Amino acid sequence: MEKHNKAGMLLALACLAVPAQAAQYELLHDSSKIKVDGQLDEAVWQHATQINLAYEAYPNHGDPARIRTEAFLYEDGEYLYIAFKAYDDNPELIRSAFRPHDGLFQDDNVGIIIDTFGAQRTGFEFFVNPYGAQADMLMDDNDGWAEDESWDAIWDSAGQITEFGYQVEVAIPFKALRFPETGQPQTWNIALWRNHPRDIKSSATNFPRDRDSKCSICQFDQIRGFNNIKQGHNLQLTPTLTLGRADSKNAQGDWVNGDVESDVGLDIRWGMTQDIVLNATINPDFSNVEADDGQLDINKTFALFYNEKRPFFLDGSDYFSSNQLNLVHTRNIVDPDVGAKITGKINSHSFGVMMADDKRTDFLLPFSESSDIVQLDSASKSFVGRYKSDVGERSSAGVLLTSRSADDYRNDMLAVDGVYNINDAHQITYLVARSESDNPLQVQQDYSLAAQQTDNAVSLNYQYFTGDDNIYVEYNRIGQDFRADMGFVGQSDYQKLVVGGGHNWYLKDNKTVNRVRINGDWDKTYRLSDDQLLEQEIEGYINLWFNSYSAFVSAGVLARERHYAGELFDEYKVSTWLEGRPIADLYVSLYVSHGDSIDYDNVRLGQNWYVESVINWQISDEWELLVGNYYDTLDIDGSNLYNAYLADAVLSYQFDMRNQIRLNVQYTHINRTPGLYLQPEDYADSESYVQTQLLYSYKVNPQTLIYVGYGDFGLDTAESNGYRRTDRQVFAKFSYAWQY
């Protein structure tokens, strides 16, 4: 199922079409300092390097931009300064609000994308809305445009709405970037961008692009200069203080107050050179201040996946990523005492080394039809080593080593992977891996495993890509005993072949629909250990992008033969996905699927409805409401086996760019009919869970901040005799980033 990107950037980049010679600019060097206030009243702006965003990026790629935007750039050796003038015929329609970091893409916004190494593979993105709210990302263009919003830098921005539209000022310190240390003038690839959300959403940029090329950054304009830029010492020390108390109820229903606990920690980030960065953390507080997104965990056999949100692991995480399989998932490091990592890129060679001592040992144990999270009551050591070399213009090859060990537990994994770009249209991606594991006696007994496990994994992918068409073939073979305990490989003992593709129609002159896409795939999966067919599936979708209301509609059908617990089942499903903005400040989406689904607890076929909806309402410049609703129900022979409902709501008030208060409530309710289960004594009629968190945050930047919060958890089950809270906690966190 293809889901539409809310920010619109990936869609826009996929729709560009007109090839052209990259323009070249000379960057002004001027020692003048500015006050970043959005005024643009300093004299230096009058002779700064000017770049016009002359091309429309979306919806009519390559046409003259329907909106006028001017960008101005210069550097003083310490900062790169950018100013935008964004003209608008109707300034009263400009969309902007006070936003937390990385939360601005529903607004009008402008930004710059910089490839500092000139290698046409990766870059840094900085975006600003008319009020000066910030978003920053890492971009990766090795296999089509991809973005990582988890990266955060410390930089300055300000903006204001004017009579002609809006204008912003940006100051990016060079110590926030990585670039080659040459001592000579450098040429960087750059793109300037403006997103203009109205009834008909449009975007403008400074370069036209051939959508038949998978490489976007290859066609950026070039800017030359940077003769005297420097990163300085680039040492950042961030001490942290965490205070907290956790209470729980005893068997008699009385609160047992916990002790007030305090922890002092230190995060270190040192740019050893322009190319190499050392990160270290001592006694870190790795509790998630931000709650994980709610997920329904009913009638599932595979473990749920949760994203990494902790800053230490997010910084430089792209240096450890692998092709095809997720071999490094740092959520496996649960509660470390100390951690350190070095990441760097020298010419065409990039590398990363990470080590951590963890108080716990958690890992994912995969099988052919299920997976489980194993938790060992012992401390562990983790190691990750990664090396990758750029080969030619667009290809790469690398090696990855991971290792985890505890008292009587060990898992080592070695992988070789790479990307071979035959030309702009044809690409081959590959990965070959081998693992060795020693299992503790309890794990051997609980899961019927051998004391030692050794096996291999192979993953191959071929893609043909143009702006109109794509075809792909993928083959995966994951051995029965293969384990990537530092990663998240949730299935083993199988081989799978997938063949798929799609076609786009771009309707430039249609006033209603601007793009139509059909896509689908066929796949077949066998278990390796006994050659049993696990799954055979065919699915197809039609997708429509509309000019008005940022609307997107998708509809699909699926037919599948699936094996589970010795039985074969035929499943047929239909689904639809809708999203759009009926009014400027309201985003809505709805996903619905209906059809056959296996009842995994009782090994039989049922009828399933699954509904997922999201509402994001910008009530005012300060108030925002985000609500996700998830509903899952399964009927057996016309009788309801279960209904499961999850609501995940966040109400926030943004006082200004730095101060926010946020209330998060997650409510889960499950109704079952125990008499329809083969073992009814194992299931309750009804159960409910409520988790709340009230959080105040003050952020000067992503590292200098204050958190003060309260959270609790309650339930209503047969054992609780009605709803009751069982746990509560108060906490505070203080951190301050010193930069030298």
C-alpha cells in the first residue's frame, strides 16, 4: 500500500521532468554580521548572491513557477546566511503557526538543501516557516530521494509576514555541517525550495529536473566559494540532570510512593576533524520523554516495531544503515551505562563504530510464522562496525559487523552489501550475511533451540525506474538459524520472490486530477526447512492525486494463499486510502480494509474489518489537536470474536517557538467473546487501558532544554474490579549544550 507523503516533498521531487544544465553561482564572502530577525535590513543583502526559484516543482514540473521567490546567500567564514523573499498575491492566505522542531510541513515554508561533499549522494536540509519555525533533515539520494527527520542541528532562523508575502533569515554555522577539509575553494550542490499549500498545492525550486532520472541531487545547481570556512573546535558538551519518582499500587489498592531518584549524565560531541565526529554518553537518561505511537497488538504473531527516538542513537544513524535488511536497530540497546561512537566520511569512504554497555539484554527471535522479544536478566555489551565505499558515480559497496554478548549469550553477524547502478534506469542492490549465536539454557528450553546457531541470509533486488514506469524483482533467502540480534529481522527460515511494478500518468492539463498511478506485485514464499508454501499473494492498486484540497485516493485488491500452523487459508481483501485538507487548517486521512483474515489464536479463517483514521487540526497559531483512531474486528461464522479500539490523542499549546505544553492520552479497549475461543478460560470478556502524559517543554534548541511532566497508567480488567490507576510518575529533565 502506497501512502501519500504529508510534507509533499517526495511527491514533488518524483514529479519533476525537464532536464537542464546545472546553473553555477559564485558565493559572496563578506565579514558582515547580521541580526537574524527576519527584517533583511542589513546592507549585505543588497549584494549577496541571488538565486531565483524560477521553476515549478509541483504540480506542473518544469513550468515557470506560478509564485515568485528570491533567495540571497553569503558566508563570513563561520556561518552560511540565507534570506528568502516569498511573494504572494494573497498574503492573508499564508499558512503558518508556532511549531515545535520539525513540525512545520503543513505550513508555507522555504528551505535549502546542501550537498557539501559534492558527491551527489547525501545532503543537509534546512526549512523555515513564515514565523521562523525550523525543520532539519538528512537526505539520502543513493536509491531515490529519502529523508531522515531525526537529525537535529543548532542554527538560527526568523521570519515575518509582510505586505508582499513573507520573508525569512537563516544562519547555519559551518560547525553544524560536515564537509571536506581542503583549504581550497569548494563547489557544493544546492537546491532552494518553496512549498505553497493552498486549494491547489504547488512548489517552486531553482532547478528543473528530469523525472526519468532516479538521482535528484545530480541535477542541483552548483555554488562555488567557501574559501575560508571553518568548523572551529566543534566540541559540544551537554550535561544532563534527571529527577523522577515512580509510584505504584500494592495488592490492597494503596499507593506505594517510590523514592525520588536523580541522575547526572554527560553527552559529548566532538568534531575531531571536518570529516570525523566522536559521540559519547555517560550515565545517559534514555527514557522516552515522547511516548511511542499507539499500536494495536491483537491477533498478531510478529513482534511490533517501534522507531528509535533517542538523540544519541539518532545522530549519525545513517552511517550504520544497511541495504535491504534492517541489521541495526538501536532500540535493542535498552538501558546503557555508557556509549560511544565515531562516524566519518573521508573522500569516498564512510565509516562508523559504535559501542555500548547495557544493563539489559533484549533481542528479537524470529521464526517462519512468528517472532518474539527475548529479555535476559543480565547485562550485555554491544558493538557495531560499518564501512562503505562509494564506487563510480552512483554505486557503493560496504561491510557491516555487529556483536552482542552477555553471560552465556552471544550473537555475531557479518554482512556485505552494496548498490550497483547500471545507469539512471537500472539498479541492483544486494546483501549477503552470516550470523553465529550462542543461546542460554533457558532460551534453548523456552524456544526449542540448539545451544549454537549458525546460518546465512541473502537479499537481492533489481529495479527499473523512469518517471513513468518502475519494475522491480526481489529475492530474499533468510536461513532458519540466521539472527541479527542487533537489528530487526522479524522472520527467518524462508525464501521469497517478489515481482512488481507500476505506471504513472501525469495529467498536466486536467483541472481535477494531476496524476494517476497503477501498481501491484506478485510474491511467493516457501519455508526453507521443509519446502512448505507459506504465502502466495497478488495485489493491485490504483492511486489518484487531485489538484484541490491536497487530496489523494487509493483503492486496492489482494488475493492471498497463506499457511499457518499446518493449515492453508485463502484470503481476499479490498482496501482504500483517502487523505486531504478539506479546509486549510485541517488534515484528515482514512484507511479501510475488509476481507478474510486468519484467527491465529484458533487457527481458522474469519472476516475482518480494519479502520485507521487521523485528524490533525491546527485550531489556532498556538493550539493543535492530533487524533489517531484504530479499529480492528474479526467475525467467525457471523459471530464476533473480538473488537479492538485504540485512540491516540495529543493536544498541544505552543506558547512560542520555545515553550510548549502537551497532553497525550492513549486509550485501548478490547471486547471478546470467550466462548468462541478454543480455550475460553484464557480470555476475558472486556479489558481497557489508559495511559496519559502531561508534559511541559522549554527548548532553546534540540539539546538545550527543560522537560517537566507527569504520567500515569490505568486499566479496567476482570482482575481490577473496575477502572483503577496502577502506576504514576513525575519527572524533570534539564540539559544545556555548551559549544566550543
